[in-house]
Amino acid sequence: MSTENETSPPLELEFMGEKISLKANAGNRETEAAILIAAQKLKEVEEKVPRAAPYKIAVLALLNLAEDMVRSQNKVVEHQEAFQRTAKELRDLIQEECQTTKNS
């Protein structure tokens, strides 16, 4: 049986040729996914600008992640707005149908 204090096997994040071992609480899929995404972003930036200082690579990776997050948040808002429009249209149709049925 797993408890919150148990940890998963460490995940490795490679940055500038160094391996950083990171641990997450057992079953914490969000943290594990975040580590893997961060590792991928660092690798992408390091491949694009291999001679940049480590802190610049880290900052660029952070900015790329922030842009991804903003795009995702914008999509969520767009979907929420579309859902609200559809829900209003359905409410209006139901009310109209109820009125039509009531008046018949």
C-alpha cells in the first residue's frame, strides 16, 4: 500500500551534460510529467543554442514553458466560452419548446 511519503524511483533530468536526479511522491503523475516536460524543453533549447550559458538556456526553457502554459490557458478560456454559448443556446431552445408545448 502506498502512502504520500513514499517516493517513486528518481527521474533524471539532464542539463548541460549533468544529470540531476529528482524524486516525486509516489503516484504524483503531475510532478513526474512536469519533470519530463522540463527535461524535453531544456534539451530543445540546448540543441538550438548549444553555446549559450547554462542560465540562459534555463531562462529560455522557462519562457518556452510559460508560453505553452499561456496558450493552454487561452484554449481553456475559448472552450469555456464556447461551452457557455452552447449551454445558453440549449437553455433558450428548451425554454422555447416548453413555451410552445404549454401554449398548445
